[in-house]
Amino acid sequence: MIVEKPWGKVTTYALNQPSSVRIITIEPGQETSEHYHQLRDEQWIVLDEGLRIQIGNRVVEARPGDEFMVSSEEPHRITNTGPTRGRVLEIAQGYTTEDDTFRLQDDYGRPLEPEW
């Protein structure tokens, strides 16, 4: 399943509750919203150069192979500062749907609260 986003796309390879595996692709110069999830934790493995990872107040210029844990209710964002598409492998534990996304800031004018 592929979900197009204004900043790129999310490709889900396994969608099972309580575990899912996805590739997050961020286009050059784009970023995800700053958001959190109430019902899932995420493990991220950076696949490409040029990605800035923000988890809580921590910001890291990530390299391929870097791994990050994002706990539920922890704000996070991925920014692509590189010249090519950037990808992150995401392994989510818990409830993995778009209606568990609570945005704190969004550059694309999308609603901050989930649309049920």
C-alpha cells in the first residue's frame, strides 16, 4: 500500500496489528509534519544520506545505518536536506493507522488533529 504525502510517500510492506514495516520516502527539501502518535512506538533505520532526524528536542544529521527509537507521544519529524530522495525504514509496534497522527506543526496546511 502506498500513501502519497505532500513531502513524499509512505510505502507499507507489512501492515499487521500490532506490528508494521514501512519505507518512508522524503523528497529533497521537504519534511514531514512535526507530530506524535498515542498508540505506537517506532524504530527507524536510516537508509540514505541527507536526512535530519528530530525526536523530541534532539536533532541529528543522520547517516545510513543510524537507528532511532521513537516512543509513543514523543514528537518527531524527518527533514530531507539532501539533493536526492531520502528513505527511512520504519518498524512500528502498536496501532499503525493515519488516524493516530497528531500534528504539532505542518507546512502543508493539513489538519493538526486526526480526521475520524
